[in-house]
Amino acid sequence: MAALDKHPGKAEFIDARRRVSEHAYHTPLLTSRTLSEATGFDVRIKAENFQRTGSYKIRGPLNKFPQLTEEERRRGVICSSAGNHAQGVALAARIHGMKAVVCMAENATPSKIEATKGYGAEVVLHGMIWDEANEKAKELVAERGYTYIHPFDDLQLIAGQGTVGLEIMEDWPEVDVVVVPIGGGGLISGVALAIKSINPKVRIIGVESSGAPGMQKSVEAGQLVTLDEVDCIIDGLRVKRVGQHNLDIVREAVDEVVTLPDSEIFDAMLWVMHHSKLVIEGAAAAPVGALLKGLIKAPAGSKVVSVVSGGNVNLDQLKGSKWN
């Protein structure tokens, strides 16, 4: 099947839900009394940390891979990632009987390398940063004909990630506001379009690291902006340039993008671990941090969902952080 040439609508999200639900979990929407009391809202947590591979990233590949041509499936897939995208692609490829190759930087966390191998992927280590690993992936596409799977700028992946939004609307149709972390923009693109296709009145708010505000700067400029540098140590938020599809959708369907520093995101991460007893990764804590810092403006008592995108935290990094 050919790739989508337009933004996914309600029909595409329903189709994606059918494909994704065969292998991924419908994750719970958890009531948070402490977070509600701290913010003055009625807050629930969309717990994608309980998803297979530990994050929402499995959803996009599970939607995309069944739509590849037989030739693309035969050639196998390749991606570049330091963690969640790698594991999502690896497991989805194994489920669909395809070869998967993942390019990672040589200094990638050993546990993430082993987890990706454990899902059946071949891991190629190259360079010291994601960009260098990504160049290696593109070289292998040219040499071996693999199908390249972008981590966020892909409409079929976006439709798969949007199944998070469908589940939120199914479990809590009265929701007023949904708060979503932004790295490259794949998750918020899908969630925003899926939710707005059901109820356009729901407000969607994105949260970035103030040290990597690629989406906010691009929205302000009305075009893609490549940041000269990023001052962010959180893997899932450390992106210099968001995707074109992602920017277009955010401009269309997202009501606001806010930012906060890594230190406050880590504070929120520890707050959730302490008060909610959930192990979550840095990017997943960004919406909670925005709520705790009063960045989410809504009437008192508003029904708010905080999308906790994953739980693959590097505990060694956390142990050594100054916020511990």
C-alpha cells in the first residue's frame, strides 16, 4: 500500500487501531489524586510506560509494517535510534517476520543495545551522536536496500501513535485538555489529530525542553527551524529539528506549546516516582512538570490527561544526576 499523502483522519486512525491493537496494549488511564490536588485539575495519567517495549513507540511501526509492499518487507527495515524507536521497530519487525537493523551511536547505553538485540534486531554501532548513526543508516539503505523508518516524520507512524488519543477518548470522553511531550513531534501529531477528529473542542498542549524548543521556534517562525545547538540531556526531547509533517499538524491541531528546563522535568520525574509509584523516563515527565509549574492554563476542575510516554529510564544516569 502506498504511503499516506495527506494527514490521517478518523478513518485512518480507526484502521491503525485495528492493526495496532492486535499486538499492543490498551494502556490504562490512571487517576492521580495527588497530582489533581497539586494542580487544581481533575488529572489522569495515560500510562504508556506499561506499553510493550516500555513506551508508545511500538504503535507506529505496528501500523506501518503491515502496509509495506512485499518487496519492502523482503528487504527489511532500518532505523537510527538510541532507545525507544529502536526497540519499537525491532519488536514490530519480529512480529511481522521482517529483518530489522538499528544504527546506534557507539556510546549508547549498553542496556538499550542489549534490549534492542533481545527483540531480534541487528545493531550497528557508529559515531558518537545520533546524527552520525543516522548517516550510517542512510549508507546502509543505499548499499543494501533496507526500508528506512523515520522516528517521527512519517504519516503512517503518526497514525499509529495517534491510537493513544483514540484510547483516551474511549476511556474518558469528557476530557477537556490533553498534555503531550514533544521531541520530534510524532506522538503529539497523532494524538492531536485523533482526538480532534472526535472532539475538536479538546485542547491539546505540547511540552518541550526549553533547551531544545524546536517545535515552539518552528511554530513561531511558520516554517521548520533547525536549532544551532541543544542544551538538553533528555533523550526523547533532544531534537534539533522536528519533522515537516509534524510541524504542519501541530500548526493545525495543537493549541499551545510550552517549555520548561530539564531540571524541572527531572523534578517532575522524581515527583511521579515518589507520589504515584510509577517509573517513568524524562520525556514522559515533561507534561507533569508543566502541570506542576502552572504552565497549563485551564479553568479549575478541568479534566486533564497527562500523557506519560514511556518508562525506559536510564537509572544510572538518574542516580548520578544533580536532582537525585
